[in-house]
Amino acid sequence: MKQKTFALLLLLMVISSSVPLVVEAQTHSLEWGLSVDEEFTYVLQRAYFANPESAVVVQGDLPFISELTVGEMVTMKVAALDAIPTLINESSQMPLGHCNLVRANDSVSIATDQTGFIVPIGDWDFLTEIGNITGRQGITLINTADEWGTVGSGSIQASDGSIISIYVEVRYEKENGTLNYLRHRYTSLGTDLIDVVFVNWHQGMPTVIGTEIQLSTIFILVIGGVVGLIIAFIVIRWYKSKKPLVQRLGE
């Protein structure tokens, strides 16, 4: 599984990385939508790994994943917000929001100075342009009334010849710029290898979401149903062949 893991990690890095894009220096209307010391609650709604070693694949975005169990909540506290330059001409100059994470059930710190939880708000067109989102193959822009983000998808051939499909979805709330939804899903022949869902939790939301039915499970159910029909047909034919001739003629 290690060779598969490293191959998946490499593709994930290609999908998720922000290669600095130089654009013509321009003004923008970016601003922070929150303040230092504000707190938000997150929850690990799903964390499935076909092999424990495969957890390393999602640690780029969720380095604290090993510190949580499914359904466990995390408190995200804003620690610092970079000053926003008046002019920004490449993605490496984008300001970052820094936060710390504390496990809610025992108040244990599980991460410090995390920078993927917050983006500046107010100019989503500029964020899209500076990130070259629409110009990157395999990346689809999410830009609704409430959310901004991306869906990254692709596939690679593993060392054993199997094709592994990769899906990474990231969404931010436009109201305050906080991470709203993050999902990493890796499948092969319709069967999950990795499926992780980490969300900004609000009152009334589930802390655990059910596992989606696997394509392999559907195949097994279909094959089982067909086999059952064949067996039933053979049994009926055998039973009819054992009936008295008079009874069979009367049918």
C-alpha cells in the first residue's frame, strides 16, 4: 500500500498546491471577515481508510487527523491575521489567517499556526484570478451566493495497474472566510480507499454521516440476486419434473 500512498500523495500535492501566479499589480477589495480570538467549531464527520498507512495522504490539509476520531469536535481559534497589502501581484503575496486547534472534549491542543482555515473576503473574483483557479486542469470553481472554493479531480494508475480516482473539495463561507467543508475521497473501481469529511459545525448538524453504498457492494447484491433466481428456477423445474403425469397435464 505504501507505493499507492506515495503516488496518491504526489497527485494530491499537484492538485492542491498554489503555484505562484504573477498578475498585473492591481488594487482589490479584500478584507478580513473575522477578528483575532474568534472561535469556530469543527467536526470530523467521516474518516475512512482502507489501510491505516493511507492517512498520510490527507495530512497535507489535515495534519491533525490522527488526533481525532469520527464525530469528535474541534475548536478553531483565530490567532493572527496578516496585514492585507494594497497591491498584490502574485499568489505568494496573499495574506494568511493563522489559527490554533483545540480538541473540544478534553481541551488538548492538536495544532498551532494552521493557515488553511481562513481566507480574506470581499473580492472573490480577485481570489479566483490570483489563484489561477479557472486556468488549472482538473480544478472546478465553486462560487455561489454563500460559498467559494474548488473541486479538484483526477486519476492515476497505481503500481499494481489499478486506476485510482481522486476527489478533493474545499469550500469557504463568504460571510466570514472560514473553511466550511473539506472532503478528500479516493476510490478504485467504485470502492473507497479513503474518504474524509471535515466541516464547520453548526447547531443541528450531524456529527457523523453514514457511509455511502459502495459499487462493489452493489455488484455483490446484484450477483447474489441473479444466483438466487437461477437456483429458484432450477428448484421449480426439478419440483415440476417430480409431479405425477396427470397433475402436470392438468397444469
